[in-house]
Amino acid sequence: MRRVVVFLFLLLAGCGRKATRADCEMVVDRNVELQLRKMGVNDSAVIEKRREEMRASMRDDIEKCVGKRVTDGMMSCVQSAETAEQIDKCLK
């Protein structure tokens, strides 16, 4: 989850548009999903519960993320990433 926090602050750089709450939550959600799947967790109910828990625990970080700069390409890359490492690359 540390990667997610790093991403939230990297949004300061670059051109693009202002990140919405949905953008910021999507990065958290995608990271949670990929990390759980890597551990062999495929139950969608378990994944959704963990997403909600992470959103709650990272509420302040998500708030700081909203309004930061993000590109549509960056967000598309995050959505199509198949590993947490790929998400990191999307955000650089």
C-alpha cells in the first residue's frame, strides 16, 4: 500500500487534468485487487470488502490526492495493469 501513497503524491507533477475522487479511489482499488489476486484471493466479495477497508484507512491520503494533476493515459495504464509493479510504472 506504500506504493499507493507514493502515487498520490506523484500526482503533483506533470500536465493533464485534476484527479477526481474516483481517480484516486481507482488507484487504491486496483492496487488492492492486484495484490489480493497475487496472493490467490479471487472471491469478488472479499476483494470488495478489502477495497472498502483500504479506502477508509487511506481517507486522508485520498483527500490529498483529489485535485492533483493526472493524465488520462496514466489512469488508463493503471486500469489495464496486471501487477502492482506495472501500476508503479504507470505512475512514473
